[in-house]
Amino acid sequence: MLFIEYPKCSTCKKAKKWLDEHKIEYTNRHIVEDNPTYEELKKWYKISGLPLKKFFNTSGILYREMNLKDKLPNMSEVEQLRLLSSNGMLIKRPLIVKDEEILIGFKEDKWAEALL
């Protein structure tokens, strides 16, 4: 299982603590130092069944600075995936990739259902 995080993010810290408390093994990946590629994001998006907008860190500074709230609706899927793959700070985190399961953001009930 892959745990993609930004170590300074408080939600990521909380999620990591939860994983450790439940003795769930994972491989850690720093979202900025090792940003997901276009191909990875495309695959995860398809597996997740979620709207692509859910992959964006809508509360992030970069999202607001780039005015993505207004730009995303006019961008193609390919353009959005390229944008996400260009900067890890645009991606909602933490992100769990486990077989055919993708978890975005930390929601304890959803994580418990999927991982316990």
C-alpha cells in the first residue's frame, strides 16, 4: 500500500498516526519530492471512480493563487491531469493507493471501512 503525503500537513500526520495505531503497513512517499506522474494520476483517477476535481487540493494556497476554481471547469481531463502532475501541492492529500482502491484525504470512517 502506498501512502502519499506532505509531511508538514497536519491531516497527513493524523492519517499516518491512524495507520500506525492500526498496524497497517505502507510505503511512504513525499508528494512534493516524488510527485505522482501523469500516468499514475490517470490510472488512479480511473480506479477511484471519483470526479477529477476531488484530486485537487482546493484549500491549498497554490489552488487559490492559480484561480483554479474558475479555470478547472473549462479544462479538459488531460489538461487537469497534466496540471496535477506538475506540482504535488495541487493534489489533495493524503492519498492511499492500495490495489484497486484509492482514498483521497483522511476520513477515518472511510479508511476504517477500506483498510481494516
